[in-house]
Amino acid sequence: MALKQVSSNKCFEGFQKVFEHDSAELKCKMKFGIYLPPKAETGKCPVLYWLSGLTCTEQNFITKAGFHQAAAELGLIVVAPDTSPRGCNIEGEDESWDFGTGAGFYVDATEDPWKTNYRMYSYIKDELPKLINANFPTDPERMSVFGHSMGGHGALILALKNPGKYKSVSAFAPICNPIQCQWGKKALGGYLGSDVSKWEAYDATQLVKSYPDSHLDILIDQGKDDQFLSAGQLLPDNFIAACTERKIPVVFRLQQAGYDHSYFFIATFINDHIRHHAKYLNA
């Protein structure tokens, strides 16, 4: 599959690049950011996938998170895809910020008119890794995933639905129990229809209840002054309770007053997450 380079910038002796490609899964052009650490010039590196939140593109993480120095030192390729298909000309896809464009929710839609293009789950799980592994010096056996908000939800469900595929998982302020919050009800109802039992396949709190073993070390950071935490959109307590019941190890860090839902919060703790993943990816 042909890749078109959109940009390339040297950063901590590696390169932050953006590429565009035609996605077979999403049936549109897609962009992704990829950071190639210095080590990628001489050998294969593990890959860490970052999933962004509502309204984001591939740009938010690569320009705001400040992850490059740690990724360079630890020899990690970091891939940041877009959050939804773009320009599919579906009626209503640009009407709201929390559904449609920029809000793919990392599910495979089953409802018209979304089901043809809105297949972000399969794109992230299958198509994108195949593309990355075919075009860059990766070790396909060493892959991890993390994300923020809607992308934290995406990271958790990918790890929980695919035991053994990812070496580690972490999240910043993830949407932990989407079947119980307004964002989730809107997105899952729109993409998957009115049968709530179908939503459960994309809900981390539901998925962890049937996760087959405890070999998954989960790290979650949550800001205490996150406006979406207090609005009941994230519901981490429900997820922690389910993990505790199933004896799935989860480190949940409620960061002190003042930390919110922004990239300033992410940038503060990003190095902890990069190191968390490197521990497993470089083992």
C-alpha cells in the first residue's frame, strides 16, 4: 500500500513524520504520525500506538505531548493515527463534535450510514499495524497501546479484546464505561444501534469482567480537576471495581487538584507512560 510523506522533522536525533495513505478499511485517505527514534536507523524497534480523543487529529499528540525525548532514549517507534475517517460525505458527520468526524470511538459501526467507513476498531487493530510493519523497521511481536479520553477507551478495549496482542496498555482520563455515560450512549447508539448488548463489546468495564487472565498491567492517570470526570463521562471507579473483582492489576493514579483533561496534564505524566511501556516492550 502506497504511503505519501506529508512532513518530516528531526527531533531528538530521530524523525517525527506524517504520512497519508488510502485506507481499504475506512475507504478514505487517512493520515498518521510516526516518530522514528535514532535506533530505527540501525535496527528493529518496538511500536507504541497512541489513540487520541474527541475532535483530535494525528497532530494533537505529536505537537503537544512532549514524548519524543523519552521515546528516543528508549528506542520506541510511536504511531499516532487520526481519530476517525475524513471527508466521507456522510450526511450529519460534521454536525456535532462528539459524533462523526473526529469521533470514531474506535468501534466498527454496524448501522447505516456509518458502517461503510466508520471501522476504526479494525483499522487500528489490523490495517494500520500491517502498514506500519511493512514500511518501517518494526518488531511486529513487540507492540503496545495507550491513549487519552476516547482514545483511552480505545486503548483499553483493544488490549482487553485481544489478549496477548499488546505487551502493555495505559491511558490518560479514559472513558471507562461508555454504556453508562452520555458520550458513549450517543456514539455507541449511533454507530451500533439501539441494542445495548452490542455496546458491551466496546466497553472496558464490561470487557474486563470476562478477560481470561491477569497478565495485563494497566496504568491509568486521571486529573482530579478534570471537568469530564465530575460530569460523569469517564467513570473510572466502575472500571477499577471490575478489575479488582477479577484480580486484574491496575495502577490508578488520581493526580492532585489542578490537573484537568488537557494536554498540559498529559505532558506532565507522559514520560511515566513511555517508561511503563518500555519496561514491557524492551524486556
